[in-house]
Amino acid sequence: MLPSTKFILGSSLSILTIGLLLSTSPQSWITTSLQNLRPSPPPEPILSTQILTTDPLLLYMHNFISPSEATHLLTLGAPLFTRSLIKNGTVSPSRTSDSCVLPGNDTVVSRIKRRAEHFMGSLAHDGLEAIQLVRYTPGQKVNLHYDWAREPKQDRRGRAYNRLASFFVYLQDECTGGETWFPNVTVAKKFGESVSAGGLQGKVREDGAGGMSVSPSAGSGVFWMNLREDGRGDARTLHAGLPVGEGVKVGMNIWVKKLV
């Protein structure tokens, strides 16, 4: 009994397919198959922003990183923390936190740096510093300071630069206190009236001591410009990390470079 046409056609296609696969490089075939099996990158968090002030520019960022990204960064940084230093490389009672620099070859670290670059759009800059985590336990703080420097910093290539802008994003907010305080910045009146509708109730407020305070909220944070258009540091960006009362606060610094 002759096999059916359907069977013959199916067998021929199978033989042809096997022949084509065998005629190609086994290595390229395996590589292609493995690439198809790789998981898709995780979806980007739904980021939204609100303008706190326009002069200087200071933005509140909702959901800059996802909970899974925050967990990954906290795990990555946990064994790396050491006592924070001030700009001259010494320990000081003005900055009592612990901090660490995250490895740039980590997939999540690289993704977050790309996100920061994308966030800035067409803003002219010269790259980012390595991402830093900073951890505060009860009583720890950082006194009033600027992120920009009066004397230019030097990067690994020996180029002089200053910090054009800053991102500060909260990774862990299980604490009391620990607000980020900008004494020389005032929240716009209209913003203060609509803060509840914008989802910032209790997160941003005019501070009793003057200026504006931002409370820790995991995944969210603030972005601000440090330098004026003429390249000088903007004194209004003076800020501090107020002491943590109870619990732990962990934040992430991303500093934007501008060559001078």
C-alpha cells in the first residue's frame, strides 16, 4: 500500500528541513536558538514627574526605579558599604552615613544609567559618575552641602569637570525622619495647593525651618540642576540629609558630569 501524498509531503519537508539545518554552521544555529530562549528585558517602570521649582530646576520623579530593581541594588551594595567620606577624602561628623560605589558592569546598574541619560533628553553633558548608594541608620545624617564643587573634580581620564545635575532616588524608606532638605528653595504656591492631587501628599512640604523637604519614598526621588547657565554653582541647591529617627534609609546618587 502506497503512503498517502500527505505523508510523503510531510516526510520530504522534514528531510529538507533537517538537511538545511545540517548544512548551516551548527554553532550559529545553536547561538540563534539560545538567543531566542533568552528572557525579554523587564518592562520599564511607569515614570512620571512633577516640577517643584523652575529656578533652579528641581523635579520630583515618581517610580524612577521598580521594586525589583531597588531590591537588586540593595543586595548588590550590601557587602560594599563603608563609612562615607567628605570631598577631601576624610571621615567627618558632618557626614555620618555609609556609602558604596556600584559596579558599572552590572546589568541593572547599566539599565538605570541609560534611563538617567534618557531622562535628560537633549541636555548637553559629558557622561555620568559611577552610581553611589548611601545608607543612613538611626542618628545618621549629612549636613548642608553642595553637589557641585568650587574647584573642578578630575575623572579617571584626567579631565576636569563639575557636577551639572544630580539624581537622588530612594531605594529603602522604612524609617522616620531622613528628609532631604533644600533650605534655599521654596515650593511654588500653586504646587502646594495641588500636592494631594499629584500624589505628593506628605512627601514634599515647605519646611518649618525654611525651604523645602522631601520625605523618603522607595523608587521615587528628585532631580535638580547644580550649575547655572554660565557654569557657576547655584547656591540655591544647598541641601542636607536630615537625621534618621528610627529604621533605615538608603538612597542612590547619580551625578551628571560637565567638562570645564
